[in-house]
Amino acid sequence: MKVLFAVDGSEIAEKAFDWYLENVHQDSNFLVIVHGRENPQIPTLNFTEGAAFPSDEITRIMKESNQKVDALVDKFSMKCSEKKIKFKVALEGGKPSKPGETILAVADQEGCEMIVMGSRGLGTIRRTLLGSVSDYVIHHAKIPVIVCPV
């Protein structure tokens, strides 16, 4: 079975991954690890005050963003390699406000048969106001979804 596992760099995602390995994973499964790469916040310019273009700052921000993603990919790649799990990593970017859509699009593109993800643990009020990625995925997926509220 091809399983999509959505990660976001949180401790909850790591615990959910461990839960998946202990309770669901089978040796014949192929894992697609997806991370919706968010575009970093780049400083804006105020040309009316004659500001110089902050190229050093932008370079620093981009480098830090890339290092965080690389560390995330390395962490989950190491876990898969240690357990001899067949996997691939799919980094998707561009729509930080639509991670649920990204997860479903990758699941569809990769032909996944199940989605596993952690719950970020938003409180009732924040979830009501902001919505929830897991809630979106559950209600829009055409394949089974496991949400681990660890």
C-alpha cells in the first residue's frame, strides 16, 4: 500500500510518525512523506525613505528556511532508512495557507491509498476560527485518513 504521511516539523508530527510505524506500517508499504514548504517572510521595502535593498537579510532568511526544511527531511529520511522503509520525500511549496489542498494533491498525484497525519492540537476556538488542516483533509479526501492526536 502507498501511504502519504504529512509532516510539519512539529513534535506532534514526529510522535504521529512513530505511532504509524508501531501500529499501522507493514513491510510492503511505500511511504510518501510530504511537507508543504512555506514561503519565508521576506522584508518589504519602503522606497519613499530611500531604503537600500536588504539582500543580505533576504539571503539569511532563505538560508535559514532551507536549513529547517533540510533538517526535517533528514530526520524523517533517517527514521525510514533505519527501519528499512521504502519511501520518498515530496516537498511542495507556494501555498502556505492551503496545506490541506497540498496534502490531497500530492496523495492524488502519487496514487496513495491512505493518508496519515498528526493533529496540531489547536484549541476549540482557534480550530473554529482558523479551521484545521486535518479537518479539511478528512472531509475532502477520497481515501482513508488517520489523524493521530498524540
